[in-house]
Amino acid sequence: MERKTSIPGIVAGTVIMTIILFAAAYLMQLLVLSLDMTAYELPALFGNGPVILIIWLIFVLLAKNTGLYDKFGGGLVILISSVLFCILMLLVFPHIAVPYSLIPRRELAADYFQLMIQIFTIASAALCALISGIVVLVAKLNKNIAGNPA
């Protein structure tokens, strides 16, 4: 029997995962800006999306193996934190300064890289939100069917 997830557990997981995702996006931005932009530009920019997916995969594996969340609670944590992460990426991420020494000499290159990082991370987070929304819906339907057999 799966353990029922509490509301404080969902809130704590959501906050922690949102912070981890935002920190990962910022670290990827620092990595992209610190690379020599002759050959590594596009792989580094495309690599930002899979990093978000890997973080979610680690969360799902930890939640499943430790029994920390049931399917409904885990899906809810992913759904809420993905939406919060997308909002933070749109509203806050462009205003976070990077070290001046990492800003490329090319005109508007740093803004371009920030925009590309936003696009790839938001696309990955939206995919995670869609999948977790389906998981939450199916888990809720299964709970209702199991609770009210006709």
C-alpha cells in the first residue's frame, strides 16, 4: 500500500525542487558563458533542457525508492514546481546578473544566451508539467475508482 502524501510534504518538495531547478539553470548559464564559443555554443545551449529532465528523473527515482511520495503527491510536486519554475524563468531569470568577466565581448551575446537558455529550459519544464499532469489525473481517477466501486 502506498503512503499518502501530506500537504506540508508537497509544499516542501515543491519549494526544494523549484530552487534546485532554478540553480541548475543559473549554473548552466554560467557554463555557457564561460565556454569558448567557437565549437561548444549549441551543445551547451541544447544541454540545458536535458539537465532539467535528468533532475526530474532523479526526483522520481528517489521518491519511488524511498516511498516519500505516492504517485499523486509526486506528480503534484512536479506539476506545481514546473509551473513555478517556468514563471521564475520568464520573470526573474533575465534580471539575474552574471559575473562581468563571463559576459562575451560580442554585442548582446549574453542576452541571446539567456533567451536561448530560457527557451530550452521552459520547453523541458513544460514537457515535465504535461506528463506529471497526466500522472496526477490518472492517479486521481484511480483513487476515485478504487474508493467508489460501482
